[in-house]
Amino acid sequence: MTDDRISLTDDIALRPARVRDAAAVARAYDRNRAHLGPWEPIRPDDYYTEQGQLVRLRDFADGRRAGRQERWVFDNGDGEVYGSITLSNIELGVFLNARLGYWVEASLNGRGLATAAVRAVCDHARQRWNIHRIEAGTNVENHASQRVLLKCGFEEIGRSRAHLFINGRWADSTQFHRILHTDPVEVV
């Protein structure tokens, strides 16, 4: 999945995020400010610019090369970006754990794209890194995202109080995890 497009629907695919996506990512975030606002930190103005996203995508590329993270974008072939999904804090060895985050363009909500993407990324994490467990968290009021995780086999494991500074306040998060396998691991 890192090198190829993964078809989610007839018109939308996941593909690896690239540094050259900076302008399209900036446009996507700008189009979705109101949609993402309740679930995101208050962003600096440069976050919504090509230059701001270029810096962030370069950081992601460094993290990818170091094996710590992977990021994909939702794409319909028109050069625009319609959301993203990220595995971060990838830990190998005896932990084999990663953290999942995602968002989908407001105009595409309700089409099952987040669910299809989460399933595809979980499969990829198992195949590529032998990841055992994936964690995800949502704002406690983000019921749509919680439904996606539950449909994808995640279990709710608790609440983190004052977990993230979201939309100008410390917000609680509902925490989830999914065990991808319980195979033995050879420790080197």
C-alpha cells in the first residue's frame, strides 16, 4: 500500500502522501475548516498555506523514512486531496503498536470512506510491520468517528480526561484499540 493506490470506491482511492501534495493538502484543510474545527486544535494561519503544509509533509517524509509513521491521502485522480489517514508512533520489537488518525472531506461523509480506509490501513499495518495493536482516540462528542472505529473492530478501552487541547479547550478523548493478531513474536 505504501507504493500503490488502494481503491476504496469506484472514484476514491488511498495513496501515499507526497511532499508535492502541499498545495492540495492546504486547500483541503482550508475547505474543511468548519467541518474539522470541533475536533482539531486551533491552527496557526500558515497551516492553511502551501508553505505550511510543505514543512509538515517534509516532516512526515522524514518520519516515514525513519519507520515511525505513514500517511495516505484520499484521492479521486483530479490532483486534489479529500482527507488523510495516518499511522504514527509506530513501535516495533515486543510492542508492535501504532496510533491511528484520520479525517474525510465533509462533502464525502456518509459514503463509508473512513471505514474502508481504516480497514485497509489496519490490513497494511499487519502485513508490512506485523503490527499487533492499533490505538485511536476521538473527542468524546465525535460519535461519527467512534462508529467508524467500532465498525472496524476497535474496542473502547476508556476515557482520557483533558487529553488534548482541541478547539481552544482541554477536551476529553474516548480511547479505542484493535488487536490485529496474537501470533508469537520472535524477539531479536
